[in-house]
Amino acid sequence: MKLFVGLGNPGSKYARNRHNIGFMALEQIAGDHGFGPWKSKFQAEISEGRLGGRKVLLLKPQTFMNRSGQSVGEAMRFYKLDSTDVTVFHDELDLAPGKVRAKAGGGHAGHNGLRSIHEHISPAYDRVRLGIGHPGRKEMVSPYVLSDFAKADADWLDEVLRGVSDGAAYLADGESGKFMNAVALRTSPPRSSKTPPPQETQPKKPTQAEAAPDDRSAMQKLMDKFR
């Protein structure tokens, strides 16, 4: 069994915040892959289903971001899982908006949700880093992540969430490379090989006949032929 954890804050007030992109990813997976209804357990909302041939539990902690590890730890102990069975989906300031990276282990880089999970289950878990970009100044980080995505973000955000859902079964099987390929097909689709080449932009050079009118007399034309 795999445990997919989405990070965010509970309540409609935070639902479209940048900080809640982890919740959004799990909601997309649940909807696309026919997971069961969301239920309250482990201080979280959970939904059960299958990805490929593997059973997966989706978990959205309802403890607020900085105590996410409590919920994750409870679910792990109940199902007797190891930390390596856990994949956490979270917002990433150090990636440009629309970028996605899969990562095994590592530090929390100041992310409060990851810090809490580190404390409760160790750093040895997988992550899916969902880029939201950086506001530019450290003091702007908190209001930035706790603000809703802008309307201009709608298109890339939708493609990222769909790409994550497309590749979710690969992720459950530990095939992060195939997962990233599935995301890339949504976020950076290849150009069709059937696309016609662009039209020439250089003006066509006129022929000598087109360049100037021929005003020679009939006799002159005949004489010119024998020169």
C-alpha cells in the first residue's frame, strides 16, 4: 500500500491558496481515478482507491500546515507502513510556476509542512515538488503562499494537475521517470511532426522579364536573336 499525502490548510478560506496545491493534486487524482468518497480519519480527510494494481490511500491533513506530520504519522502507524511508502505533494517556492519535480528524501528547506513530517516520520519519504515561483523577497513569502492563484495561472495550473494525475500510477509503482514523462506530455507537449513548415518570408526575386517591360520593336527583337 502507498500513502499519498497532499499538503495544505483546511477550510474554504484556503482552498485556492498557492500553499494548497498539494490538496488540489490529490483531489485531481481522486476524481480522475475513481477513488472512494472523502472521509474523516487520522485528523485528516482520506480517500481510498487503486492506481494500476496497487492500493493507495490519499490523505489531506486537517491539522493546518505546521502540524501535518501528526496526521501522516497516525496513518503510517495504523497501516504499518514505512516512511518510504509515503509520497508528499507540496508547493515549491524554488521552482518556477508550472514546473514539477519528483524527489526522494532530502531537507525541508523551511517548508513548515515538510518540517513537521520530518519530525514525525523522518526525512526518508518521497516528494512531488509543485512549482509556484517565488515572490522575490523573503518577507513576501507568507502572504504570497497564503494568497489564491491568479486568474492568469489557471491554464498552467490545470495542465500541471492533470499531468500529475496522468502519471500517478507510475508514481505508485516507484517509476518517477515515467511519472515525469507523463507530466511533461501535459505541460510541454511535443510539436506534431505533421506541422507544415512556415511560409517563406523573403520576397520572391522577380525574373528579368518581370523586372522591366520589353519595349523593343519586332525588328529589334529579331536582330537580337542572331547576336
